[in-house]
Amino acid sequence: MGASRDVPFPAGYHHLTEQKVIGSGADAFAAAAAHLCAWGMHRDAGLDVRADAPTASPGATVELRWGIGPLRLTFSCRVVYMLDEPRRKGFAYGTLPGHPERGEESFVVEQRPDGTVLATISAFSKPGRWFTRLGGPAGRVVQRVTTRKYLEALAEAAR
């Protein structure tokens, strides 16, 4: 685990990288990084978050839930690494057994030298359950839509 640090991502997986300028300045960077690491981005994207730690930390597990009743999906992940640099913060998690996908996803907030705050979400994944294999490209559409919700949540936190 931790392969999301490396580029290119492993072969045999679908790869996704999306970026968005979410603000400018030290305050925007600090707010977005804190929101990200406290699972706020996930909550703002409409997920029910159940984590064994209030903030992301190496080895922490998080259960993300979406939907209602028998249509509720659960996405269990474990944080595989953290980024804690003066101008770059974030983490990555890997999927755990039962997750609809297999892979890793990283979430990074960065303040560039000109003050611009950039959020980057990168993932590599492949179907991990029968219904995601059956759904084929629909799973990638859901992943892209969710990624854009995450980026918008970080932009809102940086305002």
C-alpha cells in the first residue's frame, strides 16, 4: 500500500487525476488542509463518515456510507500515508475488503509559491465487487462526480 505516491500508477487499474484552484493565501491553504484531514470534504460531498480517528492519520480506518436502507453502500478504507509539509498537506487511503473498488486515492492541498492553493485528487482503482464489475463504466462516472464534489467542498472550505 502507498502506491499512490508513485507516478505512473500501477498498470491494470483505471487512473484518475483531477485538480482545482480552490483559493489563494495561507489562510485558504490552512482552512482547506484542516477540512480535508478532519474528513470534512467527505461529509460535505454527502457521505456519512465513521472513522476511528477524528483526523486522518497513518493506519486510521474510515467507513464512508452513501445511500439509504438496502441501497446503502459502504466504502471502508485505511489511511496509508500522510503528507505534512509546510506548503503541502493531505493523505491517501487504500480500500479494504468489501469496498466496491480496489485501489488507492490521494487527496492533496498545496500552496504554490505565488500563493495559489491547489487541490489534487488522484486515484487508481478497479472493480472490487460483482456489481461494480457489472456496472463497468458507470463506476468511473460515479467516481468522477464524487471527485468533483470533493474538490468543490475543499474550495468552499478555503473561502
